[in-house]
Amino acid sequence: MKSSVDMVISERQFWELSQRYRLSPRQCDIVQAILSGALHIKDLRRTRGINPRTLASQLYRINKKMHSGSLAEVLYVFVRDAKDIGP
């Protein structure tokens, strides 16, 4: 089955960037959901079944690691940086 991340960036690009930003497995799961179109907190909670406090904590850590301030900015940074890696 094709990963939903492949629709925005390649799987190789995703894993290289997740290592660059030192994302945990849970954080990778959240970023994959963002890349798949979950741009609202309630979308993430519903699709991933994450406790609201856990989600808030993980989003804080993702934003800190990526120097971003929102879910949309996380998406932007991943797509922008994927262009530097190539397909």
C-alpha cells in the first residue's frame, strides 16, 4: 500500500527529514498526518486517537525541533526542505 506521505513528498525524503529534525516515532506519525492534510488539532486527535495533552506536548516538541509555529508551517518546512533532497 502506498504511504499517504508519498502524495506530498517521497517516503525517502520524509524519513531523511525526520532524522534531520530528530523526530520520535510518535512525532513522525503526527507529521505524517499533517502531510496527509490534517491541519487542525481536532483532525489530528480524531485520526490518530491521541490524548489532547499528549498531542499538545508532541506538537510543542515538533515546533521546537523544526523552529516552526503552526501545523501549516510544519507542512511548509517539510515540503521546502524535501526539495533540497531530491526525489
